[in-house]
Amino acid sequence: MTEPTDPSGPTKVDVAALTALLDGEYADVRTLVRDNLAEHASILEDAETMSRDEFRQRVLDVVRMMAGTGQTGFGFPKEYGGGEDIGASVAAFETLALGDLSVVTKVGVQFGLFGGAVLQLGTKPHHDAYLERLIKGDLLGCFAMTESGHGSNVQALGTTATYDAGTGEFVISTPDDRARKDYIGNAAQHGHVAVVFAQLVVGGESHGVHAFVVPLRDEDGTVLPGVRIEDCGRKIGLNGVDNGRIWFDDVRVPRTNLLNRYANVSEDGTYSSGIDNPDRRFFTMLGTLVQGRVCVGGAGINASKVAIAIAVKYALQRRQFGSPGSGREELLLDYGQHQRRLLPMLARTYALHFAQERVAADLHTVFNRFGEVQAADDEHERRALEARAAGTKALGTWHASRTIQECREACGGAGYLSVNRFDALRADTDVFTTFEGDNTILLQLVAKGLLTDYKDSFEDMDQIGMVRFVAGMAVESVLERTNARSILERLRDVVPGNRDSVDDPESGLQEGAWQLEMLSAREEHMLSGVARRLKRGIDAGRDPAEVFSLCQDHVIGAAWAHVERIVLEAFLDKLETVEPGPNKDALNHLSDLFALSCIEADRAWFLEHGRISNARSKAVTRRVNQLCRRVRPLAGDLVDALAVPPEMLRAELLEFSGS
Amino acid sequence: MTEPTDPSGPTKVDVAALTALLDGEYADVRTLVRDNLAEHASILEDAETMSRDEFRQRVLDVVRMMAGTGQTGFGFPKEYGGGEDIGASVAAFETLALGDLSVVTKVGVQFGLFGGAVLQLGTKPHHDAYLERLIKGDLLGCFAMTESGHGSNVQALGTTATYDAGTGEFVISTPDDRARKDYIGNAAQHGHVAVVFAQLVVGGESHGVHAFVVPLRDEDGTVLPGVRIEDCGRKIGLNGVDNGRIWFDDVRVPRTNLLNRYANVSEDGTYSSGIDNPDRRFFTMLGTLVQGRVCVGGAGINASKVAIAIAVKYALQRRQFGSPGSGREELLLDYGQHQRRLLPMLARTYALHFAQERVAADLHTVFNRFGEVQAADDEHERRALEARAAGTKALGTWHASRTIQECREACGGAGYLSVNRFDALRADTDVFTTFEGDNTILLQLVAKGLLTDYKDSFEDMDQIGMVRFVAGMAVESVLERTNARSILERLRDVVPGNRDSVDDPESGLQEGAWQLEMLSAREEHMLSGVARRLKRGIDAGRDPAEVFSLCQDHVIGAAWAHVERIVLEAFLDKLETVEPGPNKDALNHLSDLFALSCIEADRAWFLEHGRISNARSKAVTRRVNQLCRRVRPLAGDLVDALAVPPEMLRAELLEFSGS
């Protein structure tokens, strides 16, 4: 046992250098956004004092002012006034999440979802017609996909778009209340047009879901005939975003309002598409959502930074109880339990930051050819990106929910006051686990990708299709495809055999290779277990839906294991680029703390499957405690390096907890 | 493996009979409260639409109207208009938590904290002066204990009350901003007097913290000279309660304003008390807080009922995805993962309900002699009650936070709309984990009690004292005191030896005796481990504060293990009173699901300590899944039996998720 604060190891980090490492190649973009945040910092207070209508207007104003700085246009082609740099676009968006999250969400709706749909699903005439005004924030729009009765199952949408060859128009209709568009941002007040997802019907034949530009309001903001809009009303958070419901009563739009990058309808009513398979076509269109997922994951991770910065700073000022006679109470962060609550979350925040940097870089690579239809060779890469984006989004947003809540509790009663930021942080980020893809569904998508190697056909499968597909394969062929297997093989050349045969159960715990071996072995084992169970169920003649239901927790567990492994890999890869010195030492501690916290949290699995001995399992817990004490003296610097602008910390509690 | 819904076992329960069982002996009181809630149901909407000032007034009005029905006065003597029935008082309070929680909290502040302090710490003149008006809600008051710099460490409060023998007055002073009273309910607007906790100084000598009645406002509501009050402003939730900060600038009150049940100051400035030891005196006074903790725990558990009822009902209506060609999507509750998310929480809600019933009954027994100074013999019993109350409060309120959050996520986007209740439920209950004792500190209190057998001296020890105390004892003597040891001995006569020697790892999993043996063994082992570590640390000459910091997670883990064991015991005890039949079968399933979920969640511990084999550990997980499928067909009835008034469900999402 060592002291509550372990004096060995580094006690200082170079904060500026660490911030530069975290900011990476988009440091300038992040600086621009931080400056914009500081300039409009009063919006944090406005969120509490303004009426809902006033605050919605205020958020819109701030979004437009930020658009004026170019901050929100990085994702668009230069010819329309954009920055033509996807990576910059993601960096700007996620950094924006250090501030008010209604602004972030409004930006996401306008430039990511609405703008992204026009850009990715439309063609030059649509770009010419909308992009310039859209980028400036002059033309506000909606992304009308979700319906009251259909959230995750987009293929089952009820809204129809029926081609009328007589007039050359599409007729957009809401057949029943389950098919009303719901939770649509910008719908209740500000949106003038919407990209509406609807079942395309031509000549009585359905061609599946396609996207159409449908005007909602005239220049004065009056809702157009045939359109009915209802305000979703108050939400848990994000009340600066005007979510609404939309019904269409045979609204007619010109044929050219079909966003026709992937499919078209000719004047005479002939349907054509460069992608023959209707499912593949649908999921190719849906693939354009990937940027939104990357952005939301990054926003969640950055919101966590604000919470952990406040809670750590508070714990470095606030004193409670103490040794009798010392006349002085102890700092909260000198309590072992308080270290346990906060420091593994700090480590995980760093880990997810680097994982996010990786997925944003992949997105940049895959999407940097605007307007070009992807070559078939790119599809595998693109699906792998979709899976990585889905996984990072799920873990990043769950991390936000948990971290913000734990930080609130760790600040006690002071944490409950809105002025100290946790109110907005938790209320606003809460829905991040649901929107842009429910996290549970996203992890199923990750598992599907792993089990089917992102097969040409995989995206067209729901869980039932996945069950059938896997049931038709040999388990070995599933495993050969997973990266976990090849990592294991590579690591086995590096890592000495079974550690448990060594006398010292502590041996090697802090080697990245051993940690990665553990997470990879878990992933491989869980995936093969899922594949076996699916096969066995089908072989026994069960209904695929039942087979899936029975294994669902296992499927999701396997995906979780995969994502934690790739997060650790991203952290270890990043570490290799860092020069030796105190910063590298500090990051090594965080990486160890992250990896061992993951192993500790799931140590029952490692024990059950004979991957660690009882003694080693206990050693992991001891080491996590020890790492907390090592990180303790660095904690202040490590949260400073996250570079949350002081105006965004706001927290009154930090002015007032000194002794 | 069985089907997603397991058709074996009961498929029906007698809902009315189950509600009667849950309501217990205070069914009439609970019915009164449910009727009052239904009558004032519009307050749920008012919470969203009114300004903060309007809503505070509305909450006050509702509290007064409820006071008029006698609902809030059960805890007071009949001679002042009360009901003189502590058990009824708790039942009324916790049932009130099915509705708006600002009302609940305002009731708690006025009748529990303020009223309770006057009743428990004051003597007949105080009762005569305040109780009748207080019970009617005519005299509104505050409980001014917490200070900005001192939350959990009440003994370190900075406010002083200095006796001036010349005038026969106490002078109440706030020496600095750390000593301002903070988060005080009723302070910002409605409170006319406060019970102020301050360091009593007589003749230059400090006698520790005592309570004084201090007027805050005149009849018109104007703040009195020398008193300064600031509004705490907006909070995460409970915005119908007017929390404030108070500074006292040499405010003079008559000598008789000391609440003098346990100590007095004579006119000439002589201090006297029936309790010689100052620490014991202080903790005896603090012991009167126990009722508040019992009430808050019950409120958390009842708020969870609302959330689980909405989420289960939604999952029984909402469909998503489905077998191709079936033309029908699956109900959410037929997905294995969805069952996993909700049904163990339903089981835990039932378990905590029965644990709460037990602690409320104990409170009733211990506190039912109003005004009498407790006999020394009662003290052990009283401290055991305090520990049970602390533990149930901690687990009950954490359960509320987690359940409400999980239920929100399980309802997707619909869960995010305020109209569907999760907004207020989670925002309002969030601080339950902090107020009336921070949960982490409360679990430390539980552990202290176990380690010291509620010794005469135990309450006067902070963690340092506890470390020293335990270090001075033999570990065996710690264990002999724990109930866990005697349970284990009793069970070993009943339960056959090591199950793992049996071929079938499933054997006995559903025997309550085995489950209780597991939880008791964990408790005993963890407690003895803590005792050993504390001794070892002190023996090695370490600073007690450091020793405590290093073991703190272990201390808290031991307390958690203890509380889960007593919760399971309460459930099993209740089951013994139920007649055989479908209701008993259903409750048996819930009890098994609760117990096995606890074991599953901590199965790493059981594995590490050789209490279960790998095969048995996996069997526990399988059995939890199987129990979820068994409970699945009963889930609708089981949430109906919780008897949440339909007006309190409110949830719009339930009208609109059918197929």
C-alpha cells in the first residue's frame, strides 16, 4: 500500500503541450470555436432565464453568428462558400460541445442533417439551389426521417411519396398518426423546407424509402397548405431547439425535388438507380448519416470534459472532515473513494478522445471526394467506418451520461444548482444516447458488421437476416474475419505465455500489449460464442426472431467488447507518437487506468473464462487504486489540458470551496 | 434455452390482492394520499408551464391543501392536531412521491425537518408555541443546518450562538461566507422562522452544535434586520421549493429559543445537559434526523415505481422490427435485452419496497413514545435503526436515479419529452442521493455501525475515530457482532454443503436460503477484510486518515453488501407471510430475480473468493435471463399492482404506441 497521493512517477505535465497533442491537426479550428464560445458565453445563463420562445430565437441568432465565422461550413464544397474539409467540420462540431448544447444540436440539424442530406443525397441542381443559403443559415431546414411509430426501423416508414406522371409531381402523404414525422428539429418554428424520407411509389410500385425536398413555410414563416405542424413542447433538455411533428396531407412537390444522387424518376414515371438491390440502395443512402454519428459521439465526449473538469477542480478545493487536531479538513480528491469516482472517468475521457480522433480521421479519408459515387472497392472501408462510428458514438454518449451524473453527485448539493453547469450538461446530453441511432441498436449494428465482415449484403439485414446469415457459416470463418484474431496472433509473439503461471499476479499488468491481449481475447471469444449460439438456435429449428431475442445481450456484449478494444488501440497508437517525458508518463498512467478499469469492470467475464486467476483479478483492482493515487497529483493539470474555456466552466462552486 | 416469453409458471396475478399486500397496514393512508394526488394532478403540468415564482406559490398552495386533509400531520401529537402515528406519517410521505416531487420536498422541509426539529429537539413551551400552526401550514419554517463550507461534517459548522447573560439572549452570527447557511428549503421566500444549527458559546466556552429558533421574516414577509437571504436560484429540479442562503449578522433571540430537550442554558449562563459526553449529545440530537432519511428513501423507491410502470407499459405497446413476412413488428418487451433492462429493476423495486416497509416499522417502534427521553437500553436499538435507515436511503435513492434513467432511455425519444414524466422524475429525484445525508457518507456510517456494534461511542467517531477503534479490537470480535455471522451459522444447518461439488451448477440457485447465504458470506468476508486492513494500517504506524483513504472503497463495499443482504431478508420474510398461490409464485420469481441479479452484478467478487465456480457463475447469468422470461408475461400486472394513480402516469406516449 502506498499513500493516498503517490509521489512516485511524474508530478507535473506540460499543459500547453498536452493540449496541443489533444487538439491535433485542427488546433486552429478548435481555437476559433473556443473563441466563439467565449464570445457568446452569456447564452449559458440565457438558457436558464429566458422563456422557451426567447431562447429558441437566441440559439438561432448564435448559430447564425457562428455560421458567419465559417465555423459551421467546413463540411461543404468551397464553391458554395464551404471549407471543404470534413475533418475540420467534425473538430469544429465537437469542440462546440464545450458550450451550450442547444446550439450544438441546432448546428447539427441545420448543417449536418439537413445540409448533409442535400449535399450527399442531392445532385448539382440541388446544391446550386440550396447550399449557399443553407451554409449561411439563411435557409433553415429539417431532416424529417423519424416517425412516431418508426424510430430505428427506418425501412418501415409510413409516409408516402407517390409520383403523379400527369403533373410531374410527387404527392407526399401521412397515412396515419404513426407515420407523422416526430421530434424533428427546426420543425416547430424555424424550418422553411424539409428533407422528407418517404416510401417512393411510382406507377403503383413501391421502391422503398427516398428523400424529397418539401417546403414547409412561406417567406413570412406561415405554414404552407397541406402541411400541419405541432410543437413537441418541453423536453428534458435542448429546449433551444424547436422540435416538432409534421403531417403531410397530399402535398405536391415537383419531380426534381427528389434528391436523386442514387435514384431517379423520369418525367414519364420510369424509376432508375445505379444501385440495383433496393436494400443496398437504401443503406447506401442511410450511410450518409455516418457523419452525424461521428459528430454526436464527439460532442458527448467533449461535454464529458466540461463535467470532469468542474468536478476535479472542485475536489481540489473543497475540504471535508480531517484528522482530529490537525485543524484542517482533507481535500475531497485525497479520499480514495473520490479518486475512484472521478479518475477512471478522466482516463476514459482521454481514451475516447483519441478514439474519436481516429474515427474522425477515417471519416475524412472516406468522405473527402465530394460528389463522387463511391467505387465498389470503397464499400468495405465505408461499412467499417460506419461500424466504428456507431461504436464510438454509443460508448462516447453513454460515457457522457454516466460521467456527468457521477460528477454531479461528486459535487454534492452544489452540483444540483443550475449555475454549476451539470443541469444543462446532463439534461441536454441525455438524448445523445437515443438520437442519431439508439445506442443499443448501434451496438447491434457493430456486431452484425463483425459477424458478417461488412459483407456487401450485410446492411440490408435486420437482426433476422443477420441470424440467418451467421447460421449459414462456419464459426471459424466468422473468427478469421475479426481483427481481434489477428491481433491475438500478433501479440502472442510478443507477450510471454500465461501470466498466471508466473508467481507474481501483478506481473505485466501495466503492459499495453497484455491489456490489449485481454480485450482482444474477450472480443474474439464473445463473437465466436454468439456465432455458435445463433447457429445452434437455427439448427434446432427455432424462429430466428426468438433466437435473436435469446442472444441479444450476448450480441451487444460482444460489440461492447470490440469497441473497448478499438478504443484502447487508439490510445496505444497515439502513445507511440509521443516523445518520452513527463507528458508521455502521464498519458501512460491514463492509458493503464483506462485499460485496467475496463478489465476490472468485466473481471467476472475474465475469471469465468479462465483468462485471469483469482489472485490476478484482485491485483487488477489493487492496481486501479494505485493508478488513481498516481494520477491524483496530476489531476489538475490533466483537466486543464482538456482546454475547456474558463467561461464554459462558469461554475460558481469553484469560486467558493476553498478552505 | 426457453422461449422469449416463458409460458411455464404463473401467467396471471391477482392485482388487487397484490396491491393490498404492498400497501400493508397503512392502506387507508395511502388511499387518502392517492386521492389527494389525483385531485391536484394538474400540478404536473404546472411544473412545466409556470414561472418559478408562480410554481413555488402553487406548490405551497397544494401543500397547505394537503395539510388540510390531515395527510401531513400524522407524525405529530394529537393534542396539537396531529395523528400521532409515525408509521402513517412515513406511508403518507412516500406515497406522495408518486406525484410532483417539489410538493414532497416542501412537505419534508416543513413537517419533517422543521416540524421534526421543533418536536424532537424542543420541549413543551416550543411545542405549545409552534406545533399547531406549523401542522396546519400557517407557520412556515426552515431547517438551517447545512453551510456552504460544511455539508456532511455537521460538527464543523461555523455559525455561532453566543450567550449574552446581560440581556438573556443568544447572538447568532455568520463569521464568514463558508458558514452561510446554504440550500435551505423555505428560506428564499416562504419561511418565517428557522431552526438554526450553531456552535453554542457560553461564557467563552464552546459546547458544540445546538439548535435555535430564529425568526427570519415579519408577518408581511419582510426579512428581519440582521438577516440576509439570497435565493439559490434555479436547480436541476425541485424548482417548486424556494431554497436559499442565509447570513446572520449578530441576530439576537431570547434564551428560551434554544431547543432545549437535550441541553439548556440558565439565565445566569450556566450550561447543563442530561448527556455528559458532548459528542454523544450531538449525535443524539442528530439522531432525530433518522425519520427524514426513512422518508427520503421511501420517496425514491416510490418515484421509481412511476418510472418502471411507464416504461413497462410502453414496452408492452410499442413495436419495433419483426420477422420478415410476418407483417408485424415485435413488442419491445419481447426483446431479451429490453427484458434485461427493465425487469431486474422491477424486481429490485419490489425488494426495496419491502425493505422500506421494514425500516418504517422499526422507526415507528423506536419513536412512538413522543417526548420521552430514550432509556439507555434503547440506544443500541436506535443506532441500529439509524444504520438501517441510512442504508435503505442510500440504496433506495441510487435505485431511483438509475431506474428512472434506464426507463427514460428504454422509451427512446418519447422518453425525452417532458410530458412523459421522466424529465421531472429524474431531475427532481437526482438530489435525493445527496440530501438528508450524502449516500457515500451514509454507507460509511453503516459500515462504522457494523464494525463497532453500534457502540455507545460509535456515533461520536468520524472515520478517523472508527479506524482507531477497530484497530484496537480483535477481528474476530468484529465478526461475532455482525448478524451475517449468525445467519451463516443458521443457514449452514439448512443448506447442503458446497454446491459446486454438485454436478449441476444450476442446483439450488432459486433457493432463498442459498441466495441469503451468498449475500451473508460476502458481507462477513468484506467486513472482516476491512477490519484486518484497518488494523494492519495502524499497526504499521500509518496516519489513520491515510489508512482510511486507502480502504475507503472496501468500507463502502462492505456496507453495500450488508444493505443488499438485509433487503433480501426483508423480501424473504415478507414471502413467508404470503399464502401459496399465483401471487406468491410471482413474488418468488421477483425475489429470485432480485437476489440473482445482485449476485450476478458482483459475481466477480464471488468468483475471486471461491464462493462460486465458473460454471455456477455462468449459470447465474442464464438463470437471470430465464427469470426475465418468466416475469415477462406477468410484467403488466406487476406494475399495475404498484398502484400508481393513472393521473400520475400522465405519459402521452402510452396513448400512442399501439400498432
